[in-house]
Amino acid sequence: MQRFIIFPFLCVLVSACLPQLDNTNNDTQTVTNEEGQQLDAAIQRLNGLWDGQLDQTGALRTLIYNGTVYAFDETTGFYGTTTLNESGASVDMNLKRYTFSNTEADAEQYVTGGSATTHYLSGLLFPTTTDDDTMVGDYETSSTFGSFVLNNDGTWDNSSDLAELEGLWTATGYELYITSVGNQLAFREISSTVTGCTSTGFINLIDRSHVIYEVEVTERKNCGGFNVTDAAGYATITSDGDLEFFLRKNSAMLFSHFSRSTTAGGGTTGGGTTDDGTTDDGTTDDGTTDDGTTDDGTTDDGTTDDGTTDDGTTDDGTADDGTGG
């Protein structure tokens, strides 16, 4: 199943809410997560897109960026923070789990709502095929417990480029238009059905060396859920080249997923395919248009020189296959 992305809540300046690298301490660099907690920059070892499971079931898609965690599976969304103990390669997460209040599985759009359940996760950062590519551990809530496994999908070190996002993206029932405006991108999402769901906002670069973008949602309205103004979050490009969004405002989150449109503009001239299966574009071998006339300019009306109809058979009644002899 393909996946989606979440956004942190928008402050007066969106950049004030998103995790930032603090270079004021030259001895130990720190980052600040979305809860305002300063963490050692070593936490960036966890940055990336992770796929895994709780209790070895389902499909958990996770974004970790500078100590902040967004995740979702088939029924719930998660938001919270994580820490890393480098000396023991141990990872701890404190996540709020919200059930989905609106689900459009065909469009891969999921909205959270309602009260939260706190999940505490404790795990080990483990090298399976490369460094830091697996997290394995256990979780517990006030009423249950279990295990988890997360695997880094390997896309984090792909570069980001605003030009890569420009164009038309689609999901079932939705179209997302992205265009360049100055040094950022503007987007407009519309419903391709009669629901009237629409959203507007902007996308900016964070770090060209990693596949993550900052997203500002100006407004989303007339939708089945997540009707908000001034929300924020992240976008990323998956290993399949699809576009994911992780959006958030307070306890409301939206995870969504789009594929690049393959529809070309305009129509083409032609009569289908030729006998060898190639496309007949309606032109002759010299590139001119086949207008149905003979070489002398008269119309080819399908009759023979003696005025009788050419029915496609030879004189002996067998089919004329167009070959000589």
C-alpha cells in the first residue's frame, strides 16, 4: 500500500514550528523538535522514511525528522517525539495514537480525529544490511503491549528539487496542480468529482541533500475531514516516484498520496494501429497527411478502373492479401 505524509501546526512563521538545526553551540550542535525540546544533533541518525509493523501485522509508514515522528497504518495515525541514546543505540518514542475519522482508501487520503491513546516505544537501532537501517523493540500503553519493527526505506539521502514536484499529480477523485511562484511552489488540490473538496498552499525546500520538503497549507475546505486553515507539514517523494504528504494541525492529521499524471495535453491525429501493432498517426511515409486522395488528386472511391466495385477479392474469388504474384 502506498503512503502519505503529516504536518506540524503552523505558527506565525511556519519555520518556527518545524524542527531547526541550532548552530549557536559550536561544541555540540542541537536540533529542536516540534515540541520545543532541544536534542543532540545525533538524533538525525533517525531521520528518514520507515516502513514496518506493530505486532508483525499491518503496514506502518513512518516519517522521522529531527526528533519528531509522524506515522500511520490502515486504521490510525501517530504523532510524537523520539530520542536516541547513542552509547546504547537505544531509541525511545512517545507517540499519541489517533483513530481515523475519515478514510478514502481508493484515494489514499486518511484523516485522524478524536481522543488519543499514548504509546511508549522502546527499541534498538540495528544494522541489517547498512548502518542504522532497522529499529526493533516493544511498545506499551495503559492497557496493552506488543512489539514493533521498522525498516528504513533508503530514500532519505535522495536529493530534493522544487522542479521535480511541478506539474499535475492525481489520486482517485483528486487532482493536485503544482507550479513555481518565485523561489517556492504554489499548489491547488481540487476534487475531480462533485464534492468540492479543495486545498491551497505552498511548498519550500528544507535541505537539498535529503528528500523532504516543507509544506504550508493555507486552507482546506469542503472535504470529508481536515477542513483547516494555516496547517503545516512535510512532503516527500517515495521510491516509486509518488508524492506523499504528512499534514497536521493540533490533533487533526492528514496523510495523503499522489501519483504523477501520465495524461498528455491535446489530442492526436490517426487511425489506430497498423498491422504490425505500431501506432498509425495518420501520416504517409514522407510525413504528409494521408487525406484519402490518389496521386493525381482525385478521390479514391474504392472502385476499379472499369467502374465496378473493388471488393477485395481476386478474379478467382480468393482474398486479395495485397501481395503480388
